[in-house]
Amino acid sequence: MQLRIPSAAVKAQYVDPTQVVVDPVRHTTSPLVTGGSVVGIRCCDGVVIAADTLASYGSMARFQNLSRLVKVTDNCLLGGGGEISDFQEIQRLLENLITKDFCFNDEHTQSPRSVHQYLGRVLYAQRSRLNPLWNSLLVGGYTAGQSFLGMVDLYGTTFESEVLATGFGVLLGLPLLRKAYRPDLTVQEGIKVVEDVYRVLFYRDARSINRIQVATATEAGVTISEPYSLETKWDFKGFVNPRSPYDESTW
Amino acid sequence: MYNKQHLDPHDDTSAQRPDFMPYQNNGGTVVAMGGEDYCIVAATTRLGLGFAIPTRNVCRYAILNDRVVLATAGMYADTVALHKVVTARVKVYQQQQEKPFGLFSAAQLLSNTLYYRRFFPYYTFNVLGGLDQDGQGFVYGFDAIGSGEKVKVVCNGTAQALIQPILDNQVEKKQQYENKQIEKWSLQEALDLVKDVFTSAGERDIYTGDAVDICTVTKQRGVVVETFPLKKD
């Protein structure tokens, strides 16, 4: 369903001075139910993407067990942050794309890179209509011995990288991922790294939750873990006795 | 396809999020310099966003054919879209006409492509460089809506204000204390100058850094790309 809002030019044609033109009430001008950071790291034997399971309603922790990771094909996976309803629409779009391929029955499937490009074009087209799909997406995959990791945002910006993060993860997670990255990093090590990133995010990102899912794409295919909780530690000196603004230095 | 109802360009009602700002500044700097028998087109690889660097390695140039290269700074999503449009149209031309797309034609195509979007511009700042019919290096600099001029050396993007005056002074001998003769730059001298201006700009502009892709166009070797590392801070 689309809201059909008359433009100024159309309104001017039918202007009736006795009638006040009132725009319809709009509910979709800003994201409502939102997911937080998604992080990903490319490994030598696959790719790891993780997301927590929270969907916030403003500052309310509204849905606490919502999966933001999906399997797209047997070698491609997708993680999404931002407006959850828009993310579900993207899932439907991808389902259509994959179903069409299946119906041709010619063994052809979309490569992770194609899925990434496709999403990039869809989100860019929507932003160009000033009606964006309000998401940040990570696409990961593993084909022909090569791992793939790419990102798309609501402006349609597309790029690939060894380490990627969205939302607050860009500020708190990316430095940790870059420090941990090696070309010979294995998927097992990669999972440990993203768990550490989510621990840090849980400590400092108010729209996050201590419950994550980790997805991998390897030679064996795509696996998405069940949600699980991270061990946390709250007796750090800085947590027990936080510095106050009256201290000499805040550093 | 997605949102079929928007395929009619004359439909002036539309679903919009009126408070959505469709533009983003991802920074980046591009430099192009034309010489006697070469042309250099260089573009930084950092993708900046506010005070963050989402990635350090993006491609801001498009090799249109073996004698014309386009480099673009500004919004990265628009950059990718513009490069797709221009490279596709150059390919179609070359297939249909069975002759290479010239530098002058590429400049005209780019200008028209940008101006076509005059009232919803590509937020991109382009330089176009290559060899003309005589094999001489020339470059064009454009603004976001397609105004451009043919010059010998040009810089565009976030470090334009830092780099352009240096290029004017060194290459065109502008604002020099004594009027000096404009001398010819060898390819090696020009490469050194380009590397120097990017290194210096990287010290002062937060959107310029990480690396710079330097495309060298010559008649003998076509387009050769070299990646020159810059500071990552």
C-alpha cells in the first residue's frame, strides 16, 4: 500500500478557498521498530555475520527474540538493521528473486555478489524516490573457495570489505574488528571476535541486548545459530566506580 | 519489479517520506593532470561518513576505455550509479559504432548525464582525463550539475581547496613572484607531484587518506592503475 499524497501542483489545481487542505496523517516518515548493529568479518574459510535479537520501539526493548539474520541461498546470508518492517519487505523481495531462479530449473542461483548488487539497486532506487527502505544490510557468502562480505545502506551505498559493521557497531565494533583481522583468520576465530564486539556493544549501546545470533557461510553451507546469551562481567573498576564529571580528567 | 506505480514519470502524486534527506557526503578527492603524451587520473579510496570510516578501500574511478578515465568524489551511492550509466552508454556506443569513444565525446556525455538530473542532481564532483585524437593528455573538471571546462590540471572533492592552488602554482605557474615559463612535466615528475599533493591533503582533510588509486593513460600501455598508500589516520 502506498500513501498517495497530492503534490503542491495538483493541490493548486483543485484549490477551494472554503476548504482547508490537510495532509493525511503519516505514520511511516521515520523508522518505528528498529534493529541495532550488525557486524561481519571475512575469514579464509568462510564469512561470519552476527546480530543481536532485539527490535526496539523507540527506546523500548519491544521484541527481544527477533531474528535479524536470514539465509538467502545455500551459500548466501543476510543480516539487517534499521526498520524491521522494511527488512521483512526486503526478505520478501529476495524470496521472489530466489523463487524465480528456482522455477527456471536450470541450476542457476544468485551469487552473494549478485544479491549484494541487487539490494544496492533496490535501496538506491527507493532512496531516489524519497521513500527509502530504512535499513543497513550486510550480505555474506562463500562461493568457489572465496568468501564475500558486502554492505548496503538506506542511501543505496554499496561496498565490500574484510570487516564491516552498521549503526553503533561502526563506532564501537569496527576498530576491534580491524585489529583482529588477519587474512588467515578462521571462522571459529571470527565467531570469537564478533562475540567480543557484541559484548562491548552491550556494555555501551543502549539499544542492544545480551542475546545474539551468529551466522556463517562456509564450504558446508549457511548455518544460523540459535539465539544465545553472552557472558558479561560487571565488576570492572570503571563500571563499579565510574568517573564523575568532578574528577580532574574525564579521560 | 519494485513499486510499479512509479514507472510513469508524469504521475505527480507519490509516496514520500518528506523529512528524508536523500544525500550523504562520503568525501573523497580526485585529481587529473594532462601531459604531452600521457594523462594521470587519481582518486582516493577512503569512504568517510561523519567522523567514521566505514571502509578504507572503495573504487572511485571508472575506466571508460583504453584512453579515457573518469574519477568521482562526493556521495558514493551516486558515484556508483553515475559510473554504471556512463560506462554502459560508452559500451553501447562502441558496440554500435565500432569505434572508440573519444575524450571530447565522453566529456559531453558526462555533462549531459549530469545536467539531465539538474533538479535532483547526482551529488558527485567529477574529473575526466585521457588522451585526445592527437594523443595529447587533457582533463576536464565538472561540478555536480554538469558545468565543466577543459584544462591541463584539476582537482575536485573535499580537498579541492587544499590541492587546486598548489597545482595552479606548480603546473600553471600562477601567482608566482617572477613570471616563469610553463615547462613540460615528464610522466615521472607529474606522478611525484600527484603523490605529494595527496599526501599533504591527507594531513589536513579527514575525508582524504588510506590510499589513492592512480590511473596513468598512455598511448603505448593504455590505462595502468597503481595504488599509492596514504596515512590511515
